[in-house]
Amino acid sequence: MIKGILFDLDGVLTSSHGLQVSSTLNALKYYCKLNSNIISLVKQTFTTQEKLKILVDGNYLKKSDALNVYKLKQKLFNQKILKKKLFSQKLFKLFEFLKKNKFKLALVTNGNKKTSGIILKKLKIEKFFNIIVTNNSKVKPKPNPAPYLFAISYLKLKKENCLILEDSPVGILSAQRSGAKYYKVNNPKKVNLKNLKRILNKYSNII
């Protein structure tokens, strides 16, 4: 029986990957010459910090500039996301249902705490989570299973009683390695009460 549900953020509860990519590229252009290799790397779904390390190791970016790029990227992204309308009544009703039925809930993202907080407040669902794990949580990022295992431990649940909703290859690999059950989300719009009930029906008889 599923007792806990763990959600990724970008690509599952909302879609901001395109904005993440454009913000990173806009920050990078002040410190290095963009090319197809850099653009391809930035489009990947692992953390910005990991991407910048690869660029430094590949001599695309000076090590002394990496932190400046990271800070500028976050500033640009946060400015843009604040202007976006993110709230979804269907998503809000889903979380109301989950809390009413006493599911333990976690958000597990490779994103940073500040940006994730901005997005969650705009979605109006921050209050529903028992724990929020970000790249500020001092655990290894996805695809390592550590973020999910940390959340599952905090929820005091067995991994077989947990369901992870993920979208990216990096996130799916992290979910697989955790040993919990997982479901691949192809579109955040599909994360609604009707579809989640269908998923839960595979594992639980409470619905």
C-alpha cells in the first residue's frame, strides 16, 4: 500500500525547464562564447552547478567566473518566474485530496531552495509537504538516490510504501536506485486527481 508520495518539481508539478535553460544561457553569454556543445549541455536536466563544473573542466568557462554565472542565472530565472502564472486549481485539489487521505508528501528537487520556494508559493502547495529536499539539503543530487532516500527516511516510511513521480532521465534513475515505486510523468498537466487515483489503484485499495 502506498503511504507516501514524493514529487519532483520541474516537469512534474510545473514546467520551467525552458526558462531554466534560457536563464543559464543568458548568464553564460557574458562570460564565455556560446556554441552548440555548451547549448546542448545546458539543455540537460542535471543541476546548474554540475553543468558549470563541466564547462570549467572543459575550459569553456573560467573557474573564477562560475559562481558569478550561477548567481546571475538564479537572478534572471527568479525575475522571470515571478511574472509567470503557475497556480492550478486541479493541482491544488489533488493535494487537498492527498492530505485528507493522510498521505505523507515530499518534494524532492535538484533545484535550489530559494527558487523552489518561489515556485511552490505561486502554486500555493508548499504547506502540503512534510519535507522539501533541494540542492541545499546537503545530500548528493539526482541521479544519486540520496535525495529520495533522505526524504523517505524523514517520512519514516518503507521504500516499498512510497511512490515517486518523476519526468527526466536523471530523476527516473534516482527513483529507480532508491528502490521505491515510481511513475514517469510525461506532462505536468497529467498530474491531477483523476490520473493519480488511477496510478494509486495499482498499489492501494483505499481509493
